[in-house]
Amino acid sequence: MKINETFQTQVTKECDVFVAGGGIAGISAALAAAREGAKVILAEREFALGGLATAGLITIYLPLCDGMGRQVSFGLAEELLRLSVKDDLIEDKNPIHWFDDYDIETRAKAERYEVRFNAQYFALLAEKELLKAGVEILYGTLCCGVDIADRHIDHIVCENKSGRFAVKVGSVVDCTGDADICYRAGVATEKFGKGNVLAAWHYSLSDSEGYKLRMKGAADVPDEVKNKVDYGEQSLNNKRYSGLDGDELSGQVIDSHSVMLADIVKARGKDKSYMPVTMPTIPQVRMTRRIVGAYTLDTAEEHTFVADSIGMVSDWRRRGPVWEVPFGTLYGKDAKNLITAGRNTSVTDNMWDVMRVIPCCAVTGQAAGIAAAMTDDFDALDVTQLQEKLKNAGVILHEKDL
Ligand SMILES: Cc1cc2nc3c(=O)[nH]c(=O)nc-3n(C[C@H](O)[C@H](O)[C@H](O)COP(=O)(O)OP(=O)(O)OC[C@H]3O[C@@H](n4cnc5c(N)ncnc54)[C@H](O)[C@@H]3O)c2cc1C
């Protein structure tokens, strides 16, 4: 067989902004870039948008507020939260004090500005928004190669049902969650050394409990008791998953399936009305690989003024902390026209646990998308111009301006 001919890659598409991955970060980046007038292609490996938030059944949109009564994340982070519960399809955690006009004191004592949304409805609504903005969505499309020369990415190589093809790109937003594009471009990346515990979140329906998100596994269990979780038939307590190895990821999915199956059998043993409703179709891993950016943000920098801030995020775990997110956390020095958003931006391990969550992915996605529509050299971008565009889109950049 003539291997070279068989695998010759044709350039079949071209765009200003190529977004790899259609999770929350990718949706935000594509929407933001398209609204700036860029020709945008979004390539998504699965056949639905939303990534972990929808296909992964992580349906808790964590807070936009600081827990002290102040909203800190704005722009697309808020637009997508509201879209996720459009038509009052709220599964849980209705933030009435934020949807209605309440004062800061009341909000400080109320539930935080977060919701639990319906994964399916959100995925459909997000798709509609992207199409309305003019984004070309390529489903079932894996980004599997990067053609880079002189620190500039010229093409992204993709594979889908049509076979292998290349897209000529102006700039690229890596929203794969695992910094796949960075890694394949040879850009400096870091892995999450501790690995991920097993998660097996799924939905069920029964007469006794109704429609329920069953958060099985150890992901939402405090660190002190992570090693004591009951997984049913197996002992998976000491197992950790990097999320970056094909064989290991298959194993993670099989492990999580066995935990779900044991849970379903046990529940049906007690209540015959119990039935599984839906299970995740992508692996539930949190932190895997990230870019080594021009700047790396740490939790110690809470309440610090950041001159190149692209927006603010709060701490979903406790009330109080606020961080301004530096533009430098989104791009590295090794590829001029590559930027990241979502759970693979440049943060320390401590900060990763804050930045990986849904609202933060929307904050970085929006900034990365606008920046990608503005330039193909992120290091040379005049950040004040990006900040003006973000402000015009409703984003508040600094804590002093709240
Ligand atoms: C168990 C668990 C519990 C969590 N709990 C919460 C919570 O309660 N609230 C909260 O806000 N957050 C929570 N998170 C975190 C949050 O869900 C994710 O970090 C966030 O949704 C990530 O968004 P993203 O867009 O960066 O990445 P992802 O959602 O991972 O999206 C990446 C997308 O890129 C696609 N993709 C990947 N590689 C490629 C490729 N090479 N080519 C093409 N497409 C590709 C994927 O299919 C996916 O759609 C949790 C995560 C886990 C795993």
C-alpha cells in the first residue's frame, strides 16, 4: 500500500477563527468570534455541543457571584447561564434573588447565582445560538494534527466521516479541555500530576425520588474521605486517571459504567419503579493538561488588580474570593496564533480547581474568541482594545469597578 498517497491531506476548508472543541469554552469562543464578524469553524468530536456540561451530565452551572452579594462574572458567562434555563426549564437551584432585583445585603444571605440546568435542552439551544451567529459547526470531527511553521499554525488537520482533511486557519482557539491542539503544536504544556478520581454521574427516574442526578464516584467527595468511597463490587479507591491516554480513558469509562450498573441494580432491588434515564457519553475527568501561558495565575492573587484582566471569576467552594483573570493566562509564547480557553488555561494546580468550572470557561472563552477575531499574533495584541470590546459586551474587568 502506498501509505503517503493514502494519507495525503487535502485542504478543504478555510476560516478566520478555528475553534477546537464545543464545550462551554468552545461555545463561548465561537459565539464571541462570530459576533465580531469573523468566519468561524467549530470542530467538535461528539455529535452535540456542551462537552462535560451536557454530554458529561455536569449540569450545575456554578456561581457568577462572590457569595457576598456581588455578581463578578458577566457577559457570555451570564448569557449562557440564562440560556441554560430558558423557558424556566430549571432542574434545581433557582436563583430568584439574581433573576429579580434584590439588594446586595439580601443577595449576600441568599443562595448564590447558580443553577442546575437540563443538559439536552441547553445543548439544543446552544447549537441554535451558534447557527444564528453564523458559526459553521462540524460535528463528529476530531482535530488530530497541527501544521505549524515559524510559530504560526497554518492548518488544523481533522478527521470525520468524510475522511482526513485540513482547514486553513487565521487563528486557533484550543477549547478541547485537554490542550490537545497545544500539545500537537509542540507548545509547552503541563499535566495535572495528581490525576482524577472516578466519577460516574448519571440520571434516574423513580416514584420515590423523581428525576434525579446521581453523583456517584468520588469527584464531589471531600479529600479526607475520597479513599473510603463505596464503589459497589470493585475497589477503585486508589485509582486515578490522567485523562490523556487512550487505553486509560477507555478503562475509566468502563470503570464508571460498572459503578453506574451496580448502582442501578441496587436501586432497582429496592424500588422496581427505578429506571436509569441517561448516562454520560464522554469521560468525566476534570483536570488533565493545560498550556504553559505567558502568565500563570495562582489562588494567592485573589482581590489583586490585574492590568490585562479579561474578566473576573469567583470561588465556587467558598464565599469571598474574587480573581481578575490575566489575558496572559490564555496564550503561550510558542505559537503566535494559538489561544486557549476553558479548563486548559494557564493556572497553578490550586487555581485549576477554581478555573475549570463552567462560568470560568465562559469567561475565558468569550475573551479568547474576541481576541482570535482581532489578531493572529496574541503576544502583539493591544490588550486595551480587547478590553474595550469586552466592556462593550457587558463584561466588568476589575473588582474596583463593581
Ligand atoms: C465529575 C465532575 C464534576 C464537575 N462538577 C462541576 C460542577 O458542579 N459545576 C461546574 O461548573 N463545573 C463542574 N465540573 C467542571 C466542568 O464541567 C468542566 O470543567 C467544564 O464544563 C469544561 O468546559 P470546557 O469547555 O473547558 O471543556 P469540555 O467540557 O471538556 O469540552 C471540550 C470539548 O472538546 C471536545 N474535544 C476534545 N478533544 C477534541 C479534539 N481533539 N477534537 C475535537 N473536539 C475535541 C470534547 O468532545 C468536548 O465537547 C465538573 C467536572 C467533572 C468531571
